[in-house]
Amino acid sequence: ITAGDGHSCALTIAGGVKCWGWNDLGQLGDGTTTQHITPVLVSGLTTGVIEVIAGRVHTCALTNQSGVKCWGNNMYGQLGDGTTMQRLTPVDVSGLTNATAISGGDYHVCALTAEGGVKCWGEPEFGGLGDGTTNPSSTPVEVSDLGSGVSAITLGFSHTCALMDSGKV
């Protein structure tokens, strides 16, 4: 289960995703902008999902095929599809085919890769993408000096942390 600013989502036993709450920017992923006070199935995600995260007004899911799909607000490219267009249903994150875990912040998302690296996309207001810039990216960028050796990630409002295999953070 995960919660954003005004919406929540849950992973079902079947590997689908259901969301409820505010939906003004499509963050529930049901193809509408209608608020729902009970869970609705995310369009196209009835099976095959292993993790779901909510940002402020966007949502992403990690699939059992190591890909990531996102939907909702995309003002800063936080859906990772190479655009800044709002999406009412899930779209694939561009070029990301080796994700093993995901985490979401206010307007950015990061993925842990099978190689133990980290890739992030969206708004890095305070450098949260870890690429040495404060430039937004609508596609995943590799975090500098974290191409391998990472075992877990977590995101806050506008920052990112990684747990290294060595136990250091």
C-alpha cells in the first residue's frame, strides 16, 4: 500500500493495482479525472505488478518484467516517458528495463537497477536526481557514482538516499 498527497493505492493479491482518493490529475490511473472514495482498478494493471509507489500527484508501478509504468501529473517529467504530458492511464518509463525496486518523492521517482545502480527522473529542485544538476529530466538519468553496489533506495520530499551493500548510506 502507498499514499500520495490525496490518493492511495494498493497492490492486489493478483498483482494488480487499485487506487482511490483525489484524481484531479489522473493519479488513480483509471482513465478519468473523477474522484473515487472506493478503490478502482488501474487501467491495464490487473496482474504483473510487484510494487506500487505514490508521489504527490502521480503513481508508478514496478512490473514483474522489470519495467516501470507511471500515470498522473507529469509537470516535471516525473512519469519518465520523455514528455511533460499528464497521463490518465499508465505509460512506460522510457528505456528502463532492469528495475528491481522503485521509490517516489514529491515530484521525482528513482529505480534500483539489477546491476545495483540507481536511475532517477522528474524534478530535482535540490539535486534529488543525483546527476550533479538541478535540471528536471523526463527520462531516467543515472545517479553519479552509484552505478553499482546499492541494495536499497528511499526518497523524501526532494531528496534521495541509497543504502550501499557495504552498509553505508
